[in-house]
Amino acid sequence: MPMSFAALGLSPALVHAAGGAGFAEPTPIQAAALPPALQGRDVIGAAPTGSGKTAAFVLPLLQQWVPETHGGPGRRRRTRALVLVPTRELAAQVGEVLRSVGQHLQQPPKVAVVFGGVSINPQLLALRGGADAVVATPGRLLDLVAHNALHLDSVRHLVLDEADRLLDLGFADELARVLALLPPARQSLFFSATFPPAVQALADSLLNAPVRVEVAAPPAASGAAAIVQRAIAVDAARRTQLLRHLVQQQAWSRVLVFVATQYAAEHVAEKLYKAGIYATPFHGGLSQGARTQILREFKDERWQVVVTTDLAARGIDIAQLPAVVNFDLPRSAVDYVHRIGRTGRAGETGVAVSFVTADAEAHFRLIEKRQQLQQPREVLPGFEPTEQPPQRPQGAGGIKGKRPSKKDKLRAAQAAAEAAPGQPEGAAQPHAPAQR
């Protein structure tokens, strides 16, 4: 007999609200995380993408929120819950879940969702009178604090969603500034699909005797895996033709294709569109309005293929997405997990295909090693590879590629800033397109 939300400690009002929002029974990560979270404990939650992590922190936040008695129309609401996320799309998604569940409560909380890439003025207006819960990207949150639109001294519950990304070097400065504004006596909930060792150590230093809950994905060999993984050997120049062949042969209703650069997203999408496949690019160079519209249309199946950078690798929830293709391999094994996790979500099944060129073979072997995978290389008729792996000098280290990684660039920028103390703060900060 499946466990119920009531058995985990949710109040009858929240059980009703969860049901009204479509959460019929708890997923494994919710069953593991809710009891300690409802007790006020700090929690580190690790679970595969699409496993229900958002509800695992939304439900305890709402249960522990106590409606305030306001003294009149001029009284500000005090922000009790703060959810930090790395991307605009994830901010919108978490805010939608908070509002969806909260609207079924007798006194729904006021939820503010704030992120960069759009005008700050509507967000300033929305925060007049305060907000009970705020979902934010760190940069825009600090902007609003500087405008005196938000006060964080009453926050009692902090959530880091996609915590490993927020704790890495790219967000370290902004996160430190946000944490300095929060009261030390608070509950912290950190959730992600991946927690590399360095990030795990930092998380431990920020939490108070955290409870660790972890739900592993079923191994592919068990036959219960939600995501079928494939690796196809192909020459680099023939990847677009192979992609078109697979889309047509497999009759995928929708497919998310990952590439390395914004230029590649535009180029591959254009080639597919000219071949009669409804494809569009999605990347950080687009306006927020365009990005929101593309996602909405993709979910409505108005686009068959969206070609994207790693912008879409985290937090984007597209129900019943049948396939993901790694046109270019991700730079890290962690990113591989997040990319393929866009399919096979919420009990559905999906397929994740990786194109492995001769140049990328060594890197894919590294991904296999770190993810404990053994993917046989498929060779499809008509697409037999002819290229040979490059010859590497004996003793040459590293197989990440010729270009410096994002972290390499950030370390170099940090070193340069330290060498030039007069440089204005925020200068030369190479990072993914700003998510503020």
C-alpha cells in the first residue's frame, strides 16, 4: 500500500492542497525529505531529475508558513521563505508550483518570483507590501535589496534548488552576499540531482547537522531505468544529417537537442528547419520573452525540435518529453546527468542519445567512467564513421578539450582581479549568460 502525505506529517489542509495541485501520493524523495523538513531540520536532498524534488521543499515551506495578522493596508508582509535558483526558467517553474499548491489553502501566501533579463520595475511594483515567499535568482535578488524593495532579516527558511550550481564558483560571490543578509537562525534545505564532493563539503559547512536523503536512479541494467541511453559513433560533419534521420525515423513528437554554443544552436536549428522539421534555437542570447514563448510552444508541441545550450539542462520540466540528444557532449559528467534528465520524468520513459565523434571518444569514456556506464557504440547504416581519434602526445594530460572550461575562465578572472585590486567589482566575470 503506497504511503500517504498524511502519514509523513502533512496537515490535513496541506494534504488537501497537495491533492488539489495534482500530488496524489509522495514520491521516494518526498517520502524521505518531508519528515525531517517538517521537523525543522536542515536537509540535503539528492535525487534524479524529474523525481519530485520541488514538492519535497514546497510542501514543508507551506506547512510551516503561519499567516500573519496584518495591522492595516500599510503593513508590509515579512518574507519568511526564500528559494534561490540558478536560472530564470527554474524560478518561474518553482513559483508556479508554490502558487499551485498555495492557492488551495484557506489563506494563500503571497509569492513573488523575481529574476533578471526583464525590467526590474514590474518586480518592484509587485513587491510593494512585501511577500511571504520569494523565489529568485541571486543577482536580481540583490538588485531588489539594493532598491529597498526586499528585506531578508525575517527569512526563516532558505532553499537552494539546483544547489550544486549555486554553490559552485560562478555563483559564489552572489550567494555569499545573500547569506550575509539572512538571520543565522534559519532552516536550510539544499536539493539537487548531483552533489560533487567539493560542493558537498561546502554545503556541509553552511548547514547545521543536516539530514542527508538520497534517492538513486535505478541502474540501466535492471531494466527499470526510465531513460534508455544510446551512444552512436558518427563523423562530426554528419551529425546534423544523423539527427534529421533519427527525428524522422523514430517519429519523436518532440526532442531536445543539446549543443555547445549559441551559434551551434542557431546553425543546427536552421538546417533542420530548411529540411522540413519544425526546429528552433533556445539559448541565453534570446530575450526573456522569446525564451518563455519557445518553452510554452514546445510544451504545447508546436515545435518538434528545440536546439539548446546547457541553459535548458537544469530545472526545465517538459512533461512526456520522449527524447534528448547530445549533439555535442557536455563538458562534465555532472552536466550529462542533468541533460539526459529532461526526459524520463515523473514515471515516464525516454531515450537519451549521444553522438560520439572520433575527437570526443576519449571524453565520452570519461563520462562513462564517472557515471559508471558502459555504453556500446552503435553504428547506423549509411552513417559509418571514417574519422580516426586524434593522436595525443605521450603523457599529455586532460581530455576536456582545447578550450578552457567555464571554471578555468572563472579562476583566471579571479586571479586577474586579485592581481589588480583597483579593478571595479564585477569586471571580467566570464560566466554563462547572466541569469540574474
